[in-house]
Amino acid sequence: MLFNELIRSPFKSETYENQQSLLNLYAKLAEAESEIAGDNEGKDFFELAKKLRRNVHGKI
């Protein structure tokens, strides 16, 4: 298969993007697991939700 055909194929590009997304997800999960194992506290969900509401309020 020629390199140009590989680049043009939407299936191949989509597959690559899916693989990259999975790799990013696994990296984030590994980071979260190590933080949990180290007893690091995460951000408070309710504080984050308030901040998101303030940013979104009136924009929708």
C-alpha cells in the first residue's frame, strides 16, 4: 500500500485517532490511580461545579 493511500484513507485516520484517544485516556487513568495511591486529594467536585456554572451562566 502506498503511503498516500494510507494517509487518504478515512478509516485508517479514524483508527489512529481512536488509538491516540485511548492512549491519552489510559495515561490519565494511570495518573489518577497514582494520585489515589499516594493519598493526594483531588479537587472538590462542588467547587468545580460552581465555577463551571458561573462560566456557563448566560451563555447558553
